[in-house]
Amino acid sequence: MSAIPDPSFSLAPSGNLRRRMRVSRAVQGSTIAAAGLAVVVLAILVGYVAIKGIGVISWSFLTGGTLPPLTGQAGGMMPALLGSLEIGLIATLIAVPVGILTAIYLSEFAGPRMNAVVRTMLDLMNGLPTIIAGIFLFALLVATTHEDSAYAAGLALSIVMTPLVTRASLEALNRVPATLREAADALGVSSWRTILGVILPSASGAILTATILAIARALGETAPLLFTVAVFGPKIQVNPLHGVPSIPFEIWTLVEGGYAGALRQAWGMAFVLVVTILLLNVGARLLLRRSQRKRGL
């Protein structure tokens, strides 16, 4: 026999359940609104920079071998572009090996106590104001050699990049399946061969992605450059032992001048810098997705 439904029973929410559903919808709506606000702010920022700077972009502006004067009447950004790439390369050559080796130590060799200490130091480095890194390198190198240099700026930016590379590399190493390590141990493979031949190749995609994101972060930093590479000529400079121009510092210089032409040139450089950082971020995300697909994630 089928049960006779109770007419007084209803599946409609009531009482405390109705209140919890309202709270749940409110929280969900607030998270959607926060995410939408972040996207809108980014779109407004990028759009405003594009409106202000895209009209300045030309072949002569991109390839000009002499920096604009303070009045902004002529000149190009090629010296600043090459200088930023050189400083970023120096920072990458320092930060990536240090970051990856630190991540390997934490993932494979460090005990719980040392792991906690190093992670705390990385968090402190990640939250360190970048101007402190600039002042530190100024006192360590610039003040002693009495000369600004690209390698001093690269060292300062490497302080910014190292915790980012380390954290992301550590996460990538921890995601490597334990079965791969166990298989290598079962075959009698030494630890260093397991790391070089099994673990690092499995995590290489995520590590490369983290490196690209760290480079994108470092390219936009201005504060460390104020103390390490503020003296340079208007022409293309490539000697790392001397000062070289950079895009963030040149933008700051042109804006400080206050001339209308200089402001237009600054907006043009800002547009190139924003596009470069966006392309690096998008490329890093695509690379990470490709790496995940290869691993079946």
C-alpha cells in the first residue's frame, strides 16, 4: 500500500532554513559583486591607459634610439625597453636558480622546523616593501662603488622575484605524484637523479609559469630603480656595470617634468608596459593550462 501524504507537510523552506538560504544568497552575491568589481576596475585601468597612450605609439617611438627630453618633444623608448629587458634578465638569472633550489630543499630535504622557518622568511620577503630592497642595494653596491649599475637594479628586483618563484615552485613540486618518487626509489635511483630526471621535469611547466609571472611583476617595479639605476645617458646602454634606462623610471621622470609632450610620451610608455605585462600573464596562464593537460589534470 502506498503511504498517504500528510497535507500539513511542505517541502518549502521555513524558519531557520529560510534565513540560512538568504544568508547564503547574500554571501554568494557579494562574492560575485567583488569579482565583478575587480574585473571592472582592471578594464577601466587598461582602457584609460590605452586611450591615453595608443595615439603616441608609432614605429619611431618604439625604435627611437634616444630617450625623450623632459619636454617630450621627440625621442623614442628603445633605450628604456632594452634597459628594462636587461635588468629583468639579470634578476631572472639570480632569482630563478635560488628560488628553485630553495623549493627543492623545502620539498625534499628540510625538516618540519626548518621548513616552517624558511616559509616564514619567504612570507616576510614577499611582503617587504620594494623600496627597502632598493635602499639595501644602494647601501651595499651603489654607495660603495659610487656608480649606478644594471646589476644592482637586477639584484634588487631579484629580491622581489625570489619568494614568488620559490612559493610557486614549491607548490608545483608538492603536486608531483608520490608514486613517481616511490618508483624511482624502488629502482635504486639516487636522490639527485630522481630530482633532476623525474621531479623537476614533471613540475617544469608550473615552474616556468611562475617565472614568467614573477618577471611580469618585476618589470613594473619603480621604487628599487630609484636607488640603483637612476643615472644614465639618453642613448642605448647595455653595459651592466653602468646605469641603464628603464621604462618605469622613464615614466616617472617624464611625469615629474610636467610638460604636456612629456606626459603624452609617458602614457605611451605606460601603454607598452601594460601590454607587455598582460601578454606575459596571459602567456603564463596558457602555458600552465597546456602543462596541466599534458599531465591529465
